[in-house]
Amino acid sequence: MRQKILLPVIGHLSVKNYALYPGVDGRGLELPFPNGVTVLAGVNGVGKTTLLNLMMRMLLGPLDRAKVDRDLSRVSDRTLIHDKKFSFFKDRVPPPLGENATATMTFHIGKTEVKVTRYMNSMELKATWINKKRQEFRTEFEFADALAALSGLSSKYDFHICVRYLQFFSEERLPALWSPGAQFEFFKMFFFDEAAAKKIDKAFAKVQNLDSEVRNRTYQLNNRRKALPPKRPTVGEEDLQRLDSAIATAEQVHKQALELFKSQQLSHSELLSRAKTADAKFDETEAKLSELLSQLQHADAAFIAQALPNLEDKLQFLMLGLGSGRGCFVCGKGGHKEALAIGRTLRGGNCFVCHSPVQGKGKSSNVEPLSAARVRQLESSVKLLKDELKAISEERDEIAKKYEGVTKHMRAIATQRADTLRRLEGLKAQRPASTSPLTDLEAEIQREQAAIDAMDVDRKRFAAEFRAAVQEARSSMDDVKEELRAKLTDYAEAFLREEVKVVYSAQDKFKIATGAGSVNVPTFQIKMTSSTHETVQERLTSDAVSESQKEFLDLAFRMAVLDIISRDSATMLVMETPEASLDSWFMLRAAGLMRHFAPSESESSRKLIATSNLNGTEMIPALLGLIDRKGRISKLAANDAEHFVNLLEVTAEAKILKDAESRERIGKELGRFINV
Amino acid sequence: MSSIGITVSRAEQERLRFIRWVLLLVNAAEASGVGSLQRRQFHSLLFVSFASSRFYGIEPLRQRAQRTEQGPYYRAAHIALGVLTLSGLVDLKDFRPHPSPKDVQFEGTFSATPKGLAVGRRLAETYQGELLYQFLLDLCLGTVSGVLEDKSPADSKASVSLDQVFEEDLTYRQAVARPGNQLFVEESPEDQQTPTLNGLKSIDAFLKQRTHINRKDVLSAYQTLLLRRVA
């Protein structure tokens, strides 16, 4: 349950230097508003509505709702704007309207007395007093915030709504009872927990803002769609789809061929690299082998040479031959002299046969003997290298074989790649060429549609949040719904003199936003009998009742809500009496109820300020309580004089008063209940 | 590897390798029972060894024989035999010059000496030497088993058979069939698969399917086949 709400109750209004309200003897307008009913009577055009507006503007200033909607509930922007060009009152009098034209109003919010003076030409603040102490407010918004705080309402916006559409029942009134959303708005404002109410407002704002954007963008998008040129008739939609499908398939096939080609290319490169490595290795090994073979051959020959007898050995052999008597192996001569000759020749380093110089003269004492082991070592090394070379050669052969295979395969794959590309390009060429702008526009439209679709998802999500917040807050009505239902029933029955059943339900559908569905909100619905229905029938809409019934039921709702809010504190209702369509019976009942709402004697200040036409009806005396049960009208007592304001006496002279007959008629009417 | 003290020129290397081949062939003939070889037999056997050495994975020496009425004649063999004889590593008997339109050719009978056998053993201490000797020995043993089965090497009939078998060698017959004065085993790398080698491989493949054999057996079988052809 939220904190207690205190509504403003007007105490006094004075207007100075304003041509429409010159007052008695030009001293300006001075209007006290006592407890109970006060009637502001006049004829058409005298300024009744203007006066009610003035009273309202004295409370609200030149502020208005940022977003105006006849449905109070369908407002996402709960802010006020300052109309710097406000000229309502200025426009109703001949120019110029100086700054000396002011209005001062005193009102109470609970126990706090607020006095405010405003300029008539703009309704801007001139001076403010709180509990008789002068207080400055830099802006209208600051003053409005202060009043909201005093009233216990959540914001200056709520204060504005409460005063303008609940307390003031005038020409610009908005439906309350007949709008589930408006009912819900008032309940939220007065009965829901503040935090819950804020949560609901926030969620609603989110939905509304997004809904607005979605609808705007959808509207613009549809317009853009209309701007698209008509599709070319050369290729049907189905043909195009088939072609696109074929292109997609061809792209896939080409992609696969390309991947295969790249894979083969990689294998090809790898093999080439391996081949080069193997070739290099082969060359290197071959070179080593060649070198080693050369060494081996040399060593082998050297070993043979070492193994064979040297020249010395041969000499000894020959000497042995000679010495043994065999003689020279050439000529057969033998002898010591011949042996010496051979030896001399050999020791001289010459061949004893041809006398050419020979190597290895004498023993080769300076040469290191070459062992068989060393030769074998070389031979082993050669064998190893030969084996290695053989292995490399086999590897090269294997690589070459694979390379040949891969190369052959690559040719086939390259051909396949080219073929698939040709096919793909051929298919693409068949597709009708679109000009760049059209394609861009279509793409843009698609993107925008996707964005809108995404926002729609969010919109639904926010709507769900809103529903959840409403559901959560509905329990706040539990404390007041019965009392409110009872009061509304009483007022409605009293107004209409018909059996009325007021049903409270949480099933009324409130549309959250165009594309966000609805939510069940707590509302009151009227069921009543009629001349054609003896049993209580449901009358859900305002279209199902007469105009006057509609107005009074709406008034009954306001009164009931004000009663609940105020309970034991002050309250005020300012209205234009909807008497035009009332017959006298209803008129009396309405007046009676209005007096019941605002009795003169009550513990707390209850006021009802009503305008009424001087049209010969009994509305005014009824409002003033001057008609007895028998229908006789008495005169207004002197000490009750403040309850009746003859606007003809304090406003600018109405043209009707220039007519003598009219003056007489008005005088007669007034004479029925006041001392003229 | 530390540098070898002896410097041997390329030409000298070939000459020394030829000397080894010749010495080991003479030693193998001795060891296998073939015994001494006449000049003609020696040169023919040399030719046959070059034609079949690849069967043992031995690269033959690049030598060409001259075509003579007495069969193939290697001038290098003549020089090698001279060195070996003068060194006392090969024994030379019945030495006499042989009339020839060119070069100096000699007849004689060559056989191994103890010193030559010792040097041969030394030469067989290397892998190449060992393999070469093994091959030449198997060749000679095959000749013995195939040709001189029931004959003595000194037997003139056996001697004639030996000559004929040598001259029946497939590669020899191919070489002889070519025109020109030179008899070569391998003229180019394409000639490495000599008819002798192919024959040996065929015999090897054939016999391996039926029994466990070694290369010596193959050489023997080859010689036997040649003999049958002669017969």
C-alpha cells in the first residue's frame, strides 16, 4: 500500500487587471470557495469554462503532457513540457495584456497552504508562498515537483493527471470508467505500490517506444517496397529459383574441385620437394662414392704394388738366376761380371732391360706400409655408400613413380576444376543482371525487415515483462476494490435510479501496443437494468448507454475514487455541470449527489465547484440545496452567499445582457433563489 | 683415412689390377687342379673370366683381346706375365717367341710358384682380392669338374677339350662373330649382360628351383654344357 495521497483543495482565487473578469466596480475578481458546493453561474460566453480553466492552470501552470493521447493509459512518455507560448487567457481579451494582469490562488494540500500568483498573459509564475512564507522556484517544473511531493504522488506528471482529469471534470475531460486503460492508470497512480507502479510505467514505456518504432519503420519499409520497380518478366520466379539452386550446386561442386586441386597441388609440391632432396642427396652420395672409389682404387693398387716384389726383389731374383748358373734370361750368358752390370744399372735407378728411370729406388723406407685392414676399411665404406646410393636410388624411383601418378591425376583434376568453373560461370551468366541500385535496395529492404523482426521479438518480450509487472501489482487492489466497488455502485444507482451492479474483474483487456497483444487489467464494469431489460444485463461499453448516463457514470467513478483517496482528508471536484441532456428528475438527483459528495459541514474540507448555466432549470437551486422535498425553492441564505457566484456581475458584460428581455428573464430566474 | 704414402697413377693402377688378376688366375688354376696353362689356354681362360666375373659381382677389367689364330691374345697379359715371371711369382716353361704380324708374342706354359702363391694370399687379404680369387678358383674348379672330370690336366685330350670349351664360351663366340681385330667382352654399358652371364643366370635360376646350389656349381654346369656342345 502506498503512502497517503493529499489532493489540492482551492481556497480562494483573485484576478486583477484582466478584462474578462473586471470584478465588482473594476476591482478585479475575488472568489472564496467555502466547503460544500459552490456554483459559478452564468450564461453562454460569460467565461465559465475560462474560469474553470484558470483555476486548473493556477494549479498546473503552463505545463502540458509531452504526449497527448485521449486514452490516459496509452502514454509512454510520462513527462511534462513547458508551453512557453501559452496564451489561452491572453487570447480571450483584447490586446495588450500587460504584466500587471495577474491571478492569485490559495489552496491547501493537506495541511500545507500554497499561494501562487501567475501572470495572466502567460500563466508564468510570479510569486509563490508555502505556508505563508515566500518561496522561490526557478522553474515551473520545480514548483510542479514540489506540489507532487506535497500531494504524495509519484511525479509531477501524476499530479498533473490527477488534477486535470480526475479533480477537474470539464469540457476536456477524458473517459475514465469507460476506458479500462484509464481506470488502470488511476488505480496505478493511487493504489499500487510506488515501486510497482514505476515498474509498470517503465515496462509500458519500453513496449510503447519499441512498438512506435516498429510501426513507423514498417510503414516506411512498405513505402519503400512500393518504390521497387516491377520484376522483369523474362525470367519467372520459379525459373530463377531453379537457376539459383543450380548455381548453388555448381558453386559447391566447383569448391570441392578446387579443394581437391589444391590438395593434389600440395602433394605434387611435396613430392617435387622430396625428389629434389633425394636428387641432391643422390648427387652428394654419388660424389662421395666417386671420391671414395678413387681412393679405394688407388689404395687397392698401392696394396697390390706393395705386395708385388719391388725392383730390389727382382734384382735378387735375377741375381739368383745368374748365380745359379742359369745365366742371363735374355742371352743366357752367366757370370759375375754380368751380374754386377745388372746390379749397377738397377742401383743407378734404371731398368736393367730398357735403362729408363724407375721409381722406388732401393727400399721404400720412407713410405708407411699400406695394410690390408686399411684397404678393407675403404672397401667397407664404399660398400656402405653403394648401399646408401642404392637406397636413395630406390627412393627416387618411388618418388618418381608417385610423382608421375600425381602429375597425371593433377591434370585430370585441373581439367575438372576448369570444367566446374566454366559451368558455374555459364550458369551465373544466365542469371538476369540486376542493376546495382535495385540490388542494393532489395538488400537494404531485407536488412530492414530483419531488424524490424528482431525488434518485434523484443517488443513481445517487453510486453511479457509488462504483463508480469501488472500481474504482480494487481494484489494492491485487494484492499480497496470492495470499497471502491460499493461506492461506485452507490453513486451509480443514485445517479441513475436503476439497479446497478458493479463488477470488479481482472479480465478486462488492455491493449499494450499494436503489435504486443493485450494484458488483463483490474477494472470495474457496469451491469444495470433498463426499460427493456428487467434483469441486470452487462453494459460494458459507453455505446450501450445514453450520453447523459455515460457522463454521470463517469462522474460517479471519479467521485468514488476521490472518496477512497481522501477518506478522512480534504478533497475537491471542479466540474461543468452536464445538464444539457438531463431532465429535471435526473437533475435533482445529480445535484443531490453532488451535495452528498461535498457537504458543507464535514470534518475535512470537501468542496465541489460547479459551473452552471442560467437556463431556467432547477439545477442551480438544487445544487445549492434550496429545493425541498415538495419541490419548493427557497432563497439562498446570506451566510451562504459565497456558495453562489453570479458571473454576470463580475465578468465582462455579456452581450446577452444588452437585450432587455434577456436581462429580465435572467433576473427572474436569479430571483427564485437569491435576493437580486 | 691417412694418406697413402705410395702414389700410383691411373695407368699404373690398371696395370697392377691386371697383374693381380693374372697372378690370382694362375694361382687358382694351380689350386683347382687345372695346373699349368699354356699361353692359348691362359688367354682364353682370361677371356672367359672377364665374361663371367659379373656373376660374382666383380667388374671385369677393361681390356680387349686381339683376334689371333691361337685364340684371344691380351697384350697386357703378356706384360703382366712378364712382370710376374721376372718377379718369380709365375713360373715360365717352354718359353719361345711366337710369330705374329705385330706385337711380340710368346708361347710358354705358366704355372704358380710358392712365392707367387704367397703373394696371392697377401693379395686375397682385401675384400676385392678375396672375392676375385674365390671367383677364379670356382671358375677353374668348374672347369675341372666339367671338362677334366676323368682326365688329367696334362692329358693332351684334356688340353684340347679345355681349349674347345673355352672357345665355346658364349661371349667368346659372340665376340668372334663380330668383325674386326679386337675381341671384347664389354664394349659399352649395354654389353654388361654378357651371353655368358645370361647363361649362368639361367642355369642358376633353373637349378635353384630344384636344389640348393652355389655359384661354383653354376660355373661347373656351364662348363659341362659347353663341353657337351663341343662333343
